[in-house]
Amino acid sequence: MEKAQTMPKVTVIIPAYNAMKYLPETVESVLKQTLTDFEVLIINDGSSDGIVEWASQVTDPRVRLISQENQGTAAARNNGIVQSKGEYIAFLDADDIWEPTKLEKQAQCLDNNSLVGLVDTWTAFIDENSELTGLVMRNDTEGDVYKKVVESCDSPVCCGSSPMIRRSCFDTLGLFDRESYIEDVDMWIRIATRYHYGVVKEPLVKYRMHPNNKSKDCQSMLRGFRQLIEKTYRSLPTEILYLRSRSYGRLYVFLAWRSIDTQDYKQAFHYSKQAIALYPQLLLRPWFIRLNIAIAVLWILGPDGYERIRSFNRGLRRRLFARAT
């Protein structure tokens, strides 16, 4: 008599497009997880960098390569969801890394909280060489987050590699929107309309910063978020439509910071002015004051001077982070 095959607890979905520079390290971080009841679906989105040959040498039976024509990240994630067998689904970008306890701690949260549909975790930033920069993105928003998500028309989820989601959420809400430039944020907002959020308040994801990061394309991000804001507010009651300008204000703050990352202080100042015009209360927010200090430093000292100050601050943060952990 054959033994009944049990389904994995977690499906890990890794969209990959010409990602062999980092993919082996990314997959290795999954295979080191303390929760071992998982499957890994690497969705090869039309790569031409030898991923098929590399995958054929991976001996762990939990890892499977699924190849498709190049269709983009949303289609790759959707393909993974359709073929997944896990009770929970975790997404991982092909250049990011997980700490060993990431899956275990998030699965425990979902096991213990039936109202929670998505569990996030804090995220530490690394450079192209996998070295910590000292920056940590923290998300403390949990429970019924719908009001806060609608107010900002954004999600507090740290990055695309941080959430773990119940498979049943996709059965209820559908798959990622392939027409959206920011399909991940769109999905996290949709989940917030029906489910609670949970958070593991530890930096269990390492998000890699490099020149090809999608979030540095300000014009595309602007178009994507404008589409998302208009889509979201079309379905909301008229009495809260006043929040729309606030959402745009937060969007322009985000774009200003991205412009600083590309050392374009003129564009950063433009986005900062747009933010104030739409949401004047930002003038009282400490994080908005920090933004404008950064713009001024970049303008006065130039890219080299700004980078020296940022490097000093990052070094200080790394030392403080090392002491805290």
C-alpha cells in the first residue's frame, strides 16, 4: 500500500529573470530554514543566463524549476500560486536573503491567529556584496489595518520578500494584477480589506540594494501609484475621499527619497513641493523634516559630500545594530 503524500506547510515562490548572480545564495538561505516542511518553486521567467543548467544540479527534492516565456513578475508569481501545494505562501525575490527562522516564526503566527491573512517581518538592507548597510525597515502595523492602508493608499509591508500569506487569501481575492506596475502593493492592500495583518518584529529578511532595483525608477513608480490610488478610491465611500490628497502627498515623499538615492536633488525638491501642496500637514512631521535636510545636504555638499555623510551614518547604524543583536 502506497503511503499518502502530505502537502508541504509552506510554498516558497521565487520569480527569476536573469538572476543567476544572486539566485544560488537566495536559494541557499531558504534551504537553511529551521522550518523544513516547504517546497520551493523557482519561476524562470524566460531567462537566458544558464538557470536551467544550474537548477538541474540542485539535488534537494523540495526545489523545483518552472519555466515560462518572459511575462513579468506578476505572471511569475501567479504561475507559482497556481502550482503551489502549501497551506501558506511566501514570496522571495531572486536577489534577497532570509534569516534561518523566518518561515518558522511566520508560520507560527498564522497557526495561532485565524483572522490573520498576511504576516510581515522587518527587513534589513544589504549592498551588492551582501554586507549590511545598517538600515532596517520596521513595520509595527498589525491587526485590522484597513483604515491605515486606505489612508495612505499604500501597504506597510516591508518588501516583496517579507510577507507570508494564507493560500486561501488568493482563493478569495484572486491573483496579482498583471496590468499593475506595483502589483505587490496592490495585492497587500486587497488582503488588508478582508484580513488582519501580523508582524514578526525582527529583521528576518535581507533586501539587496543595487542599481537595478525597480523602486528607483521614479517615473514608472509615479504612474504605478497613481493608477493604484485611483483604483482604490473608486471603490471607497464618498465620505472618506478627502484622504485621496493625503495619499498623493505620501507618494511624493516616497518619490523624493528615491530621487535622493539617485542623487537628483532638483527632482527630490520638486517632489517635496508637490507633497506639501497636496498634504500641508506634512510640514509638522519629523520624517518630512529629515527628507528636506537630506535634500539640502545633497544640494550644498554635492553627491560626494552627501555620500560621505550617509556612509558615516550607516557605519554608526551598523555598530548600533550589531550591539542590539
